[in-house]
Amino acid sequence: MEMKQLQTVRTGQEVAGYLRERIACGEWGVGHRLPSQRLLAAELGVGRQAVREGIAHLEAEGYLLTRRGAQGGSFVAEPSTPVSVWRELLRANLPDMEELIDFRSAIEQQTCALAALRRSALDLQAMRNAIAALPTAETSSNEFSYSSFREADGQFHSAVSAAANNERLTEASRRARAELFMPTDNLPYEQRVEVTRQQHTAIYQAIADGDPQAAAAAARAHMDETLRHLHAIISEADSQ
């Protein structure tokens, strides 16, 4: 995906947030090699110092690792922050997370409704491919990682956004998804896969049927489940 240039000079933290979206939304999977700092600076319209600082932020968060040498560079890493750290972060920021889920729910409902009215055959195929890419019960433990789940989940929502054909909604959805995924990267997720598959399928079917009301309702149910899962995580943390 072509990056948009940032319109003003940004700090390293802001560049980190922009790059983090690519990772959190599944566009850059584990092992993906980032473009060089020179190319990133040119594509984002920022100085190389801001890019270096942004990469350093993501390395500190565990999202990137840097290798030296001829085959070196910055690569997307498997999240490694201890579960206890993220659970404590969720507890401390629960009101903000609930507000974010409310916001994302509104965005996703409208996006899915528009997708039901505007989708093409290629859009529907992209959604089916993303659903098929979700890990299955037969996936071995070595192959079953959060990154594969995140990538397939991101591909589905990106396909829905593309079908809605509204750039502002797409950007709002991407940012909300990135913020929401950040503190949940290392939390238990295996049990969520089948629920996600069922809910993505329900959204897809409503969009394929050209039913905007059903598509919006399916999107709302999907986000309600996200909120329920968040509260379950907090409850588990409180009981420990």
C-alpha cells in the first residue's frame, strides 16, 4: 500500500504511530522487512532523524528488531511483551479503551453498511480469502501465532473498507484498529478465532446480500464481542 506523506514535520513518536498502523492492521506481518530509513523518510515526507526515532520506539515496544550486516535492516517481530504488563495497561486505561471500542463500532457499522451497497465481486473475493486465511483448529501450535490471526483479521477489515469506497472512513477505521490492537497483542486469543470467523462470515454474508441494515448489525455484534472479551480479560486480571 502506498503511504501518504505526513503533511507537517512529525516527531519520532508520531512516525512510530504511523508505522505501527501498518503492523497492527496486518499489512506488515512478522518477518516483514521495512523499507530503508531513506525511503521511509522520503515516502513519509519527514527527516531521517524522525524515522530513526520512530523505529527506536517500536523496537522498545517489541514490534521491531534490527539486524546488522548485508542482510540487515528493521524487521517486524513477534510481540514479546509479558501478558501481565498488557493486562495492567488495560486495567489502567479501561475507560479509554471502552470509548475507543464505541468509536470503532460506529465507524465499522457505517463502513459495513456502505460496503453492502457498493461492493464488487473482487471485494467479496478479498473478504472470502481473508476469512479462509484465519487459523483453523487443525493449525499446529508452531504455525498458530497471533501474527497470523492479526494479518487475516486485518485483511478482512481492509477488504470491507475498500468495498465501502470512502477514504475518510478507511483512515478512521485503520487508526482505531491500530490503537485497539496495541494492548491486546500478547493476550490469549486462540478462543477468539472461531468466534471471529463466525462474525466475519456474518458480516460478509450481509454485504454479499446487499443488506446494509444486516451488515451494520453484524458489525455491531462483532464490536460488542470485542468489548465483552476486553472485560473478560480485565476480570481475569482482577482475580489473579
